[in-house]
Amino acid sequence: MRKLKKLKLHGFNNLTKNLSFNIYDICYAKSAQQRREYIEYIDEAYNARRLTEIMSEVTHIIGAYILNIAHQDYDPQGASVTMLIAEEPVEKRPEQTESPGPLPESVVAHLDKSHIAVHTYPESHPENGISTFRADIDVSTCGLISPLKALNFLIHTFDSDIVTVDYRVRGFTRDINGEKIFIDHTIHSIQNYFTEDTVNAFEMIDVNVYQENIFHTKMLLKEFDLDNYLFGIKAKDLSIEEANTIRGQLKEEMLEIFYGRNLKRSK
């Protein structure tokens, strides 16, 4: 993709830059009680208040301003937060005074259509003891602010085993000559926005459609320490056979999520 020159735009930048995450945490909880406790732990660790704090930090990182926050914890599990954000701070309404209002030609309006949303989905199944936690995050911005700045913060804030990232630039804006502009920055891969430690920590696959300004990266954590995936038990308390069985179940679960399809299970 060619490097873009600095653009001179006609009016406001109407391009929408959308960054979407699916972040997964995988766990093995042996008993029904441990599975319930895992869900309770996740619901507490990533409740609406905590998610609001994380998304507020994302807003700060990308250089935006919060206009409105809606958040909700759900029964029996899960939480959601949605924020309306703007590229510039919104001025407070002036106090009511006996003074003339502005003339029509002096009224300036600024419309921003940016938002951040996060939804969580803890789940488990009694058959094999595997429990998962998924966080869906959507950062959509207009103007000069870019959601790509929040990539590394989000990946490291959540306990990420598998990450699916989609980035797309939608719509168009115009330069001073009236020519349409469908992307206002150079991007070859989402991976180029990761820090070195993030790149080294994950196996990654890119699927990009450059002519459509669509960029996709899938990430699978390289390091596998069984103790990091056990809830309520330790690897040293398991027999070698049981540890190997659980390790195989966990890796199969992670690969199925990473590739988006069920693998043939051994009987």
C-alpha cells in the first residue's frame, strides 16, 4: 500500500475507523463448584465498574473525551459498558443571562459519532471441565483520533490466550479539491502496531483485504504453563496421566477457538 501524503481536507474528517476485538481466556475447572467459582471470579474481576475503568483509560490513550457512559451487570453473568466519545471536549452550556444569542453565520457545530463498547461472556460446560471467558470490544472513532493506539493496552489488560482483531476504515471524506479519500493513513498489517513483547508472545495469522481497507489478525499465546490454566487445583496435585489429558483438552479448545472450527475429538 502506497504511503499517503499529508491530506488537506474539506471540512470534518468523515472516515470511521473501527477496531473490534474478541479476547478469550481459557480455564480448566474440575468440579461443578470450581466452575461456578470461576464464573463468579470472572464476573467480579470484569464487572461493569472495572470495565468502565478500562474503557475510560482506552479513551484517554486514543486522545478522546467521554460524553456519556452506560453500564450494566447481568444476571446470572456478564457485563456491558458503552461510551459515547468525542475527538474534542464538549463545552459546557453557558449560564442563562440577559444577552443576545449568536447570529446564524456565527454558529459553529461539531458532530462526532465515536463510541466504545465492551460485552463479556463467561461460560462453562460440565462435560470436560473447560470454562471460557470472552470479551467483545468495539472501538469506533471519527476524525483524527485512532483506535489502533489502544491495541497493546487492551491485550495486556485482559488475560488473553486467544485474540481476534479486526480493523476497518469505512466511508469517505473529501480533500479541498472534492476528491474522495477512503483511507487517511498507511497500514499494511495490524501486527505493525504491536509492541515487540506482544509480537513475541503470540503466534499470529494475518488475513487482509487491502482494496477494501479491511485488516484481520488472529493471535494464539505461545507459552503454555498448565498451572496458568487450572482453577482451584495445582498441576503437582494431578497424576501424570490426568495432567496430560487436561493439557490436551485445553490445547484442543484453544485451537478450535483460534481456527473457528471444531476439531475431530479422540474417543
